[in-house]
Amino acid sequence: MSAGGEPLERIAAALERLAPPPAPPTDWLACPAYVWEGDRARAVPVLDALPLAALHGIDAQKEAIRENCARLASGAAAHDMLLWGARGMGKSALVRAAVADGQAGGGALALVQLAPGSLTTFPALIAQLAPQSRAFVLFIDDLGFDPDARAEMLALRSLLDGGVAPRPAHIRLAVTANRRAIVVQEDTAGALHERDERDDALALADRFGLTLGFHPADRDTYLAILASYVSPLGLAFDAEEAMAFAIRRGNRSGRTALQFAAELAGRAGISL
């Protein structure tokens, strides 16, 4: 090596010392949940999830998701899951609760939430999860339909179809979406691009083995959900006030009921 090369070697060595050490590999068996950020996973030591029993007004959906996650955790065949419909009716909460319920048997199931914009790195995530000895629910929350998100929807459709390296049976998806058009063929008299978007959404929905709709709560269901939150606290409520609160919020849903319960608990000086 010539003397002229020595300064370059010293500079390279200095830069190497300044560079941060590479991140350690993810321990996919250590935590109940993770967030996949596109190039790495962030561990979530505590999964934020309500008990399944605390979710009301969605009994049929709850049982279907619980059973599917239990199958996945046990190593049996399980479906990819699409939860669509009204906002605030517990779609995301149900996914988290069902995964938490599936962890009761020793952590055989974990949740991996995909951060927005990370679908293009989906194959890299699958490569990391494939050799692991536990099951995983990959969670895509609130799938969008705007022009930017449409590309991700098409990518997801392709990934669900499988490829040269198919997804292992212990990895399944749970996707939530608010749009009815994802599963129902609506009026096709609109513009061509609108019809194309509906067709794309329907083609995506066809690839899920378990598709569940969530509908706005009627008056009785909304009040029953509210009662389930406040009765254990010894609190009473006025039904008309509760309905007025829902009208101001713009919908009757489990989320609205929880918000009104928080208001009542706050007035009483207690925690919810």
C-alpha cells in the first residue's frame, strides 16, 4: 500500500467509528406486538387492548375474529381478515383484543402493525417472520382510498395473491376499512376512474377469507353499550342526554358511547 493510501484509510476508519452501530436483529418472540416501519421493527412491550368482553354491540363479529385468531395461534388453518364499515364500531379494537386473547396460551400469537407507506417492504417483513416459531397477525388499520393510497391497495391485492415465495400459514392479515365500496358493488354510473376504484376494491375484498361488516348502532344498541361502561361504576345516565351527545358527535357508535361514559365519569370525579 502506498503512503498516499494511508490518509484515506485513516479517514475511512474514523468514519466507521463515528457511524452508529447496526441495529440488533428484532427478537420476534419477545413482545406481544410490533410496529413495522418499512426497514425495521419497533417492539411494543405492552399491547394496548381491551378485554373481548368489554366490546359490545358486535357479538357476531367478535366471535368470528376470536375463533379465527385462536385457530392461527394453535397452528390450524386461518383466514386473512377484512373488517369494514362504520367508524367507531370497534374494528381496530377488536383486532387488538382478539390477538391479546390469543396470547393467553403462552404468547403463541403476536400483532405486527404496518406503518403507513410500508407496504412496499412487505416481502422483507415476511422474510423475517417466516422462520419464527409463533403466529403473527399483520395489521393494516384504516386502509385508504385516496389517490396516494390506491397504489398501496393494489400492492396489497398482489401480495394477498401470493407469489414465488408465498406467505407461510402462520402469517395472516387483518385489514380495517371504512368504505362500503370495498365489498359491495354500488352504482356504476359514475366516472370511469371511480368505477375502476370500486372494481379494485372489490377485487381486493375477494382475496380475504373472512370479511365482516360493522354497521352504525341503533338507539337501543348505543344505549346498551353505554350502560355496559357506566353501570359497573355505579353511574346512571339520561338517555336523551346520551342521544344528544351522539347527535353532536355525528354518529351512534361504541366509540361515542365510550366518550360519553368518560364525560359522566369525569363529572363524578372517578376514572373510567
